[in-house]
Amino acid sequence: MEFFKTVPNYDFMGRSRFWLTVSGIAITSSILLTIIVGPKYGIDFAGGTEIQVAFKHTVDTGEVRKTLEEIGLPASEVVTFGTQEASYLLRLQAISPVTPEKLAKAKAAFVKRLEGNGVSRFDLSPGGDKLTIFLAKDVPIAQVEKGIVDSGLMLGLRDEREQEVKSKGEDDEEEAAEASKRCESVSCSWPQQGIQAYEVNLKGVADHVMEGLRAKPFGKDAVKLTSEWVGPKAGKQLRDAGIASVAYALLFIMIYIAVRFDLRFAPGAVIALFHDVAIVIGVFVIARIEITMEIVAAVLTVVGYSNNDTIVVYDRIRETLGRLKDREIESVVNRAINETLSRTILSSLTTLITALSLLIIGWNTSIRDFAFAVFLGVIVGTYSSIFIAAPVIVFLEKRFSKLSRKKA
């Protein structure tokens, strides 16, 4: 199937300087925006808590946001989620309802209340929903929990491990009995190297939010669908890994093209791929769309698609160089691009239709940003294969030496 009945004869190289200038401005603008304004990192990279909540009826997002501010969670993002109108996605900067200052005060109060019992550890988990306490003496769990409540912290739900064991039935009576000795209410205790260790469940951010929402008339029947949190340290590690994955992709693609074709082909492909990544990130910065792990996956998808398109053009350039040895390099590259133009348009349109379908159908779902990144990436990837990768070959040929015409 051909898009054109005959091979077109467009002078792509004749306008290459103009398009390279436009792309140069676009890349520079994207880099400056990324440095000055900065990307809007999602919870995956910045850390925070994400909660999916379903209400019985549609709720004004302003009311939800106001409730979150009242319970001490300002700067929260509330958006509709999924196909149901009453489902909302809450993005919170907070990871734990217990701030370092509050934890320090609670520790001082707890030590004072259990003075003489040798408190050697009072540590909060990264998610803020587990408290580990070491005492020199075996203190009743009820007394430990009272000390925690009196110190200003809120107890959470009964330990899930205990609930699971107790729900197994009569066949596990011995194991259930052992669990009941270790765990009472929301705490567990066990001896450890001459000390008594306690693990206490506290109310996490998700429990804190749901309690606040259910206290309002509109949120009486609110249901927590899912909740997840990412600490700032883990977020930084994921962010670094995402950047590294894109960098490694560009490096290995450059090596592959240098081996597969010629060393002079590699820079054009990498510049084109860098152009695609920079433009996509730049648009996300302007639109203030969150950069998440899904977006990194979309960017790598775009890199793969764009590189595949570039390889097709490069292969035809190399083939044409062998057939038209006496032609100028601009003429050869023009001919190669025109011969692959039909295939490029058809494959790009097919991919665009697929990405557009995902974008429309998944507009209120978590795949919206991924689909948008792929849709945008296909457009700039097709553009860069013709107006970036190919002109760079012409530039290098004129600047340095003739392209190698050896067969791979």
C-alpha cells in the first residue's frame, strides 16, 4: 500500500537550515524551561501519598480540598479518576501525618510517661504508620498504647497479621493463640536480645484522610479504593534511574547505528532522539503535567519508535548512495527520503490513530498522560527522522569527509 501513486520529489534538504533552526530554538527553549521552571514530578519521583477514593454521589472537588486543608494537608491535588463520576484521585505531598517535630515531642512525652522502663528506641517507619519501641522491661501492651495516645499520636487498626491468623479457623488454634500473646489491640511485642520490642500500628495518611472525609456529610459513605506512598529518598532513586535509562538508551542506540551503518550516521540519530525527548519533556513542563514512571516508559517508547523510523531512512540513504554515486549528497538524501516518505506517513498515521484512541478513551484514567506522551512523541519522532537526522548526515559529509559507502 502506497500513500503516493508516484514517488514525490520534495526538496527537503533545500529547507534544512530553516527546520534545523526551528528545532534548535525548540530544544533550547525546552532545556531552559526544564532548568528554570522545572518539571512537575509525580509521587513516583517527588515522594508523597496517592489515594483513590469513591463517594456515593458526585462531590465538589473544592469541598474535598477544603476538608484536606482542615485536617492539615494543604496543597493537595484532587482530580476525577476513572469512568465513574464519583471517583477521585487525591495526590498529597505528605507521606506521614507525623512530622519530625511532632515525633520529637511525642518521644519526649512517652519517655516521661514510661520513666524507669528504659526506652532505648522510638522510631517511626518511613510511611508513618508503624512505630518501633525498645524497652528494657516487659511493660503491658495496654500501658504502652496509653503512653502513645497520651503523647499525642493516633493508634491505627489491629495488626493485619493477627487478623489473618485468627481468621484461619480451628485448625490453627495453636498459632492463633500464639499470635494473641504477641499482639493485643494494634501492638505486637517480642523479646529481643535482653530487651522488649514493640511494634505499634499508627494511623497513616490514608487513614487520616478517610477519617476526615467520612466526618463530612458528603463523605459519609466514602470508600478507599487504593493508597500508596513513596518516600523522598526512594523518589530520588527512581528519578535518577529514569534519567539513566533514557541516557543509556541514547548511548547504545548510537553504538548500534555506528556499527550497523557508519560512524557518521550515529550523531544524527542521537541528536534526533535527544530532540524528541527534549520536546516531549518541554511540553510536559509547559502544560504542568506530572512526570511519572509511566511517562519515562512513554519516552522510551518514543525513543524506540523514532529510532526505528530513522533506521528506515538511513537504510534507504545508504542504498541510494550505492546506486547514485555521482550525485551530490543533498540529492541522494532527498531521493532516499522521498522514496521512504509513503511508508513513513502510513506507519506514523497508524501509530497516531492508536495513540489518539488511547488518549480519548482513557482521558479520565491513569493512561491519559502516557497516551499523550506517545501521541506527541510520534509526531516529533517522524519530524526528526526527516528534518534532523538526515540533514546532520549532509552536514557531516560536507564538513568532514565522504560517507562510507561500504555495505554493512
